Amino acid sequence: MTVRQDVHSDDIPVLCQSCEARHRGVCGALDPDQLVALARSSSKHKVEPGAELMGDAEAIHSYSNVLSGVVKLTKTLSDGRQQIVGLQFAPDFLGRPLKAENVISAEAATAVSLCSFPKVTIERMMKESPGFERRLFSQALSELDEARGWMVTLGRKTASEKVATFLLMIARNIDPTRDPAVNFAAFDLPLTRADIADFLGLTIETVSRQLTRLRTDDVIRIENNRHVTVENLSRLERRSGA
Amino acid sequence: MTVRQDVHSDDIPVLCQSCEARHRGVCGALDPDQLVALARSSSKHKVEPGAELMGDAEAIHSYSNVLSGVVKLTKTLSDGRQQIVGLQFAPDFLGRPLKAENVISAEAATAVSLCSFPKVTIERMMKESPGFERRLFSQALSELDEARGWMVTLGRKTASEKVATFLLMIARNIDPTRDPAVNFAAFDLPLTRADIADFLGLTIETVSRQLTRLRTDDVIRIENNRHVTVENLSRLERRSGA
DNA sequence: CGATAGTTTGACACAGCTCAATAGGCGTGG
DNA sequence: CCACGCCTATTGAGCTGTGTCAAACTATCG
């Protein structure tokens, strides 16, 4: 385990000073010099909900850190059926390393801010900093664990368990500063009913009915279709089939 | 097995000489000296179908290369519902790097032969050989791509598409020396109907009915319940919803 | 306000599940 | 070699959870 250096903030690029990716993200592996080098070719930008960030079967030119907002990773069958295969939150790293072409698409689910880097910069950093590559590796393995967790949900859970599992996942991920011990959560759903359906392998109608059921059973409250309050996360968890 | 003292750089351990993992697997990244070092603490062994290779929530003590046979990776819900979240074939690397505990179980689906290494050996090799870590990283990313591919199958395909997709995957993976261009395949199913059901999020009966349908539609032939012949893989692919 | 997009609700259909019976493969022992 | 038992796979009949189609409702915004 590498010990984080005691770094004075004036050594760190302005761009990176309050960046979540420097703390829990891939940039946490870099020393100030490397941060400066990386920051030189990075660019921060914001995109609107619905913006396409990567296209399936498209050449990869850049990678990004997600600084805020939620990114959908999707796959689509030739006849249009769609499946969301992952969600990314700050400070996740976006983009498929070690490949020339994407096999999935990425789209902003909410307003998203990103810190992007040219492909070559990331490749150089991977070569020069073993710690950086290690962080990318580690994130890939976490995403693999997650994807396999969703395989269980998709293959073996009922519609109501799926919806409960989804809400639980959002509650746990949407606020990077959230204390996991707290048994209460309130958040805006980052996805529309159609997106939730595409994530859970259901239809919009079924998602809506299951949400209504959770609401009438007093497990959750919903305001303005988007804002969800969960008084008792354990209660929701018991409904998730875990 | 004795290793010679004065190893020239072109000397490869006997153990590794005809090993698939040295060609397409993680050991391909190692030079002869490193292979010797690794081989010193490795052990080859065979296990019966059904043998448990890793347990969920169990501390990790070793990693392995799959040399032959098929390994099921499974996750189980508390009430017993099971989902297969991946299959491993030669020369895949088995075990979750960068973690102290497993989050999945692994079981031999067929007779399996393995080449195993203590945890510390793999960890040392990862530190000392960037190429070795790179290969592990690369395999993790491939497994991630695959898992996401299965998410689409589980969430969005019909039962008959699922079964066709499964057969196609087996046809393409079971024989490491197979030419991808050939449009014909014949193989023994490495999984029982129950396993296939657990992989595809279906019941045994539905799997059986869909296989019968593929058989009566002359897309496949089945002998002795296990041996499958596919005259025309493209035809099968058209049934897979790809 | 009206227009639009997203969501909920209802009625009904059907793919895949459940339960039950039958058939087939394979090892063991007479 | 057959007979038996065991396990796995197939087939059938009926049920149910989720999908489909359609209509009504709600939030948001010009």
C-alpha cells in the first residue's frame, strides 16, 4: 500500500486541488509532478443530460474522470432492445483501457462534469506510474464484481426485488460523502423510468407499478416523480432479496 | 520436478513447456527466469466435476491457471437462488486479484486441471513484472466486457435467444485451438441443464424445451443429452438475437 | 394556459414458471 | 447380458408474473 505524500496544496495544479478523483479516484496514485503533467493535457467540461460520451464500436480517443453527475453505460441489440450495463458516479474513470474500440456506449444520465485526457496521455501515465495502472486495474475489478452482482439481479430476482435493489444501489452511490452506517437516505433519481427499466430488464410500466407498491407499503416516499426518501434502508434491503 | 541450476535465458521449466497459459495466458508475459521462479512454487493438479475451487466470502490463499476443463463462477442469494456469473476455460486465470476475500464461488463444471500458485507468489510477480500485471488487467477487462454482454442476454433476450447465445459461446470457447472462421462446431456440453438454467436465468424445463425446439428446427443435433453438433453456426447466431 | 414528455393505472395476453408424470442414460450387481 | 435403481432430461397441463396496449394523469416550460 502506498502512503499518500504530505503535499502542500501549492504543489498541486489548481485544476486538481478540490478534485474528488485526486482523493478516491485514479489520480490519487500520482505525485505532484505527475499531476502537473497530467493536468497539462486535461480539460474539464460539463455536458447536458442525454449527451453521448462514447459510442459503441467507435475508436477511443480520450478517457475521463467523472467529477459529478451520473453516466449510463449501455449496450443495444440490433433490433433496438437496450440494456444499461453499468452506472458511473464521481470519481469513476470512464473509458475502456487497453483497447482501440469501445464495445459499449456511454451517455450522460444527468448533467455531468468530466475531466478528460487524450488516449496517449493515459497510456503514457499507465507506463510511467505503476500506481496509476494499479488504480485502473482495481477499478476494473470492482466494476467486474458489480457487473456480476447485477447478473444475479437480472437473472434471478423478481421485478419488485430488482427495483428495491436498484434504489438501494442509487442511495449508496449518489452522494460520495455519504456515511454508509446511516440508515436513512434521500436523493433525486438520476434515471427516468425508461432508464430504470433498461437497467433492470423490465418495462416502464412494471417499474412504475413496483415503485407504487413500495410507496403504498411505506418503504419509500416519492415527490415530483424524482425525489425519493427512504426512512429505513434496512427495510428496503429486506425487499431486495439480497 | 527438478529445475536445473544454471538456467540459460532460453531454458523454460518442464512444467511450462507445453502449457497453454504460457502462450495465450498470463504466463506469456514472463521471461524464462521469471517462469522458473514462478514454477518453483506452482503445483499442477486435477479435480473432479463438482469440486469447489473457491468459496464466497472465503479468504484468498491461492490463484490458478485453468489448463483444461470448464470452471463455473457462481453467486447465490440467501434463499438459495443461484446464478452463474461466468465460465472459465483454458488458459484463463482464476481468482480475484487485489482482494483479501472472494465475492463469488468457483466450482469445476467438468474435470479440470489447474496450475496453482500461492497468493504471495502472484503478488510478488505482479510487483516485479509489469507485463504480468498488464495481462491480469487485460483479462479482467475482457471478463468485464463479457459480464456486460451477459447482462444484455439476461435482461433483454427471450428464452430461445438465451439458449442460442449460450450454445454459441460454448462452441467458441470450448476448444482453444478452434478456428473462428469455421462455420461448424461439435462439442460436449460442459454444463448440465440445471447449470445452463442457472447461467441464463431460466428453469431447467425452459432450457430443455428451447433445446428441443432448436433440435426439431434442425439448427443443432444432440446425442446422449450432452454431445451437440452445429452444422451452421451462422444459423444459430441468427437465433441468438445478436 | 396549452403543449409536450414523462408517469401512472387498467385490462388483457402470453412467455416462462410450477408441478407432475414419463422417458432416457448409465453404473452396479446378479 | 439383463435387471434394477438412480439421476438427469423431456414432455404435458395449467398458472402467474410481467409484458402489451391504451387511456388518463402530472410536471414542466414556453
